[in-house]
Amino acid sequence: MNKQGLLARHPIAGFFVLAYAFSWIAWSPWWLGQDGLGVLPIPGALEVVAVVNPLGIFGPAAAALVVIRATEGSAGVRRFWASVTNVRLGLRWWGVGLLGIPALLLAGAVLLPGTLSSFSSQGLAGVLMIYPLQLLGIIFLGGGLEEVGWRGFAQPRLQQRHPPLVAAVAVGIIWAVWHAPLFLTRTWDTPRSNAAEILLYVVVVIGLSIVLAWIRNASGSMLAAVVAHASVNGFLGVLVVTFPGSLVETANWWGLGVLVAAVVVALVTKGRLGATDQQLDSSTTTVAGAASR
């Protein structure tokens, strides 16, 4: 844990190892219990999942804090946490996270064959009513919290050593594999019945990593990535209710709009993904809070 230790010499690798360790151990009652491999006598009850899932999701954030504490001390942790809790975010980026991402998912969904014909208004009013509360829950206890590690710690540091697009793809691959224990459970709500669906999931996650990296870089705010990630998870629930039985629900083609956006962002920014020269300068401190643009 000291500044001459292993984490100080290999902070990025240390972060990824710790993120996996923290999350996989926290999720172990789920994927090793009766809902998973059946190694542990833990029932596959919703109450168990509701407790262990948020703990596992916190793994990347916990890993980031441990590595920063080991390499930059308590002052570094305070700076990093200030960037996490910095709520200064321009209206444009609130719009991207809260409206742009759902629009992207919807546009991709309606392009899929059979989606429009599966439309159902049953339950739609109810899911839209609880959507704001669900979004807040995802930000604080769900997938949005992952961004503290992935886009808050890993992306800024990797893109100081490698091109931003390469960094985003690397984070995306590691992020996708991080979910591996959940593929062993019955209740995780991601299509994974065959190798093709798993491969498509990995590709979509890589695409989402590129989009979120662009949002993080271009906005200068970690909160923008958190809100965007939460919108992905939350709005997928709306799409599943709206288009039951479609490819949105039964396959990972829900990410078609994300993949198109990732290609566009990569081409338009020429692989920089919105990163400024200062963000790519390895001599700058990446944990300091940045004012939103």
C-alpha cells in the first residue's frame, strides 16, 4: 500500500485485478449459490441478489479508491472523490445523458426487424412513472456507479499511454469479461444462451465503452458518464416493456444504436474521443475535478 509497493509500480493493472477480485467475491453468493453453480447452499432468492449485486457493482469504484490511496495518499483520494461528486454539468450534457442515450437506444431498436410489430402499451404508463426513481437507483446503487472505476480511473490513465480509442476498446473488453460470473447465474437479465449472443454482448459493451469514453472526455465530467450509463440500464427496461418478445428483449441487439454511435464518434473524432491535449498529457493529474464544458 505504500508508494514504493506493487500498486504504485503497476496502478492500472492493480486496479483491474482488484476490481475483478472485489466484485467477483461480492457476487459469490449469487454465482456460487443455488442460482448459479450450486456450490454454496445459498438460495437464489431475489433478496440475495438485491444485496450482493450492488456490492459487486461497487467493485471498480472500490478498486480505484484503493489504488489512488496507495499511489497518491489521502490527498489523492480527496481530489478523486471531489471529481466524482462534482455535479457541475452543463445542460447539453444533462441532455445527452438523460435524453440522447434513450433516443439512441430507441432508434436502434426500431430498426430491428419485428420490433415495431411487437409494440405493446400494456404496462408502459407504469414503467414510465417509476423511471425517474429507477434512474436514481441505478446512479447510486446500479450500473452508473461502475463509471467511477471504468471511466473515472481506467480510461483517463490508459489514454495517457495509448490512443483514446485503443484505451476505450481495452476498457470495454475488460469491462465485459468483468461480468463473467453473472453469466453463470439464471436470473441475470442478459441474453446469453449461446456463443453468438455472448460475443454480441462483448461487442456491444465495447461500443458502449467508446461512447462513454467520448462523453467523459468531451464533457470533462465523470457525472456525465455516470448518468449516461444509468440511462442505458434504465431505458432498456422501458424498451423491454414496450416491445415484449422482440430482439430488444431476446438478444443483445438492443445495442445496435450504441454500435452505430460508437463508429460515428470514433470516425468524427479521429480516434481521440473528445480528449483534449491536457487530458492526454501524462504529467497532468487525472483525478482533479474538471469544470464541465
